[in-house]
Amino acid sequence: MNPSTDLIKAIMERRARELESNIQSYPRNQSILSDISECERSMVYAVLDWKSRQLFDIETKARLEAGNLQEREIINQLIKLGFEVILSQQPVDVLGKSGKLIARGKIDGMIKWEGKRVPFEIKSMNPNIFNGIKSLDDFQKKPYLRKYLRQIQTYLYGNNLEEGIFILTDCLGHIKMLPVFLDYGECEAILLKLERVAAAIDSKTYPDRITYDSAICGWCPFSLICLPDISNKPAELIIDEAVETAVARHEFLKPLSKEFEKIHDEIREKFKNVAKAIIGDKFIVQNIASKRTAYELTPEAEEQVAAIKKEFAKQVPVMRLVIQSLDGKVKEADD
């Protein structure tokens, strides 16, 4: 017997049991503000079919608990630094046009500052995601990050406040803060979405499925009941090292291609008025004249083209190649 090995095994087993004991679904009576999705169907499922929600695995649960600990630590730091933190976990209710409650949430807290209340929302992130966020525009990169934007916008709207703060952490001791300003146009779109979802919940009807998007549907905890034709379809097992290597390489290069496009556009913009330049001792950048076919249409011609396209437009079946990792299903979750 090896005491250290046995001890490690005992710790891991007890940790797993403890985490599993706290993994469960909870009923909802209305939408919650941290879960405003692009997919209204999933929001309806979250209320009407909450028992069918796929549960997190233990590692995701551990990450969520670590995020909660980090949230409390940051609030304690703010207090130690002399800032007055108030209304921690204060409920935020959003009412529909009829005055009925259609969504609810809880804000992490507010700071009293120069006679005003400034709400803040704390989000813990994977260090790679954390490092990639420089501005609010970067929240548009992933569906769950876009949820964060909708969440804080509804908190501002629900509290009749013009601005707030995102406090981001990578759980490694690093934080960054971004100001958020109330966007009335965005809030109007969110409210209309919440109204539609609330109406569907009341009538116990489900919005149409969205066009399959692996970034949304692939992580949806209701995919088994929403997409039985996809989720429950038997899979063919392929044992081929060359194919596995190619798919792995494909997934490795996919984010790099997006990075290439972004950097290429930045470089093109920087050198758009430069005919020729030498960069250090390795590169020459040139703008070389060439030609391409362009169609300069009058407004009348554009209307005619649009009318023709509309007349002949139709929905046709297509097959989309979607690649997902097998190392876990529900991994990305809201704090």
C-alpha cells in the first residue's frame, strides 16, 4: 500500500462526490437575466422544461464555484480599499408592457461613488479568453460573452442607471475593468425578446428552431429534446490516425485563420496610403495597382436586383460540416 497514492484517490473521490451533490436543476417561473440567449427556444425550454436540462459535469461545477469564490474575494478587496459596496445580490426585475414580471436577475453589487450608484458585474474567465478581451467589442466573439452584455444592459435598465462596470478576472490574480454604458437600442431589442419569450411561456408554445449553429446549439443544455435528429443520431466510429490528425489540425488552424483575417485587415488599413515600405530588415510592404470587376448600380437598379432576388429566393437543404470536441458537452456557463 502506498499512503500518498491512496490519499490522492480518497481526496479526488470525495471531491467528486461533493461536487456532484451540488449539481442539480432548479425550476424557473420566468427568464433570468444571465441567460438571455440568441435562441428564444432555449429560453422557453429553460422555464417549461427545466427538468430536462443537461447537468454540468463536475469540472464545470468546480469552475463555477471557483468563480463564486473569486467574486467574493474581489468584493472584499473593494471594501478593504475603502469603497462602499452596497446592494450585493440585489434582485433586478424587468416588467413587460403590461406590467407583468417577464425576467429577473441579481446584480453582483453597486459602489457608491461621488453621490451616485455604479453597478458592477464580476466575471471570471479562462486566462486565454481574459487576455483576448480589450474592449466591449470583444464580447461579441462568443455567444456566452454576448449574454454578459445583455445581462448588464438589463441591470442598468432595471435600475434606471446610465453606466456600470465589468470587473473581469482570470482567477490568477489579474483583473481588468471596462465601463459599460446604457444602450437604449440594445435594451429595446432585449425587452422585445423577453416579451416574446414570456408570451411563448404563457401559451406553452415553442419558437421555431434557429438555424443550427455549433457555437450555440453545440453547447445548449436542451439539445437532446430540441435536436433529437442530431443529438440522438448514431455515430459511425472511424479509427484512422491520418483522419484524426487532419481533423485535429483543422481545429488547431481554425482560430488562427480568424486571427489572420483580423491582422491582415489591420495591416491593410495601416498601409492603405503607403506605396512601398520596408519593415525592419525582413519585410517589404507594397500597394500594387490591380483591377477587379465591380458593379456600380443606381438606386433604381439596386431595387430591381433586390426584387429579382426576392422573386427567385427559396430555402434549399444544405449540409454543414460541424466539428465538436468529445471532451465534454456543457462546459461554457454563466457565472
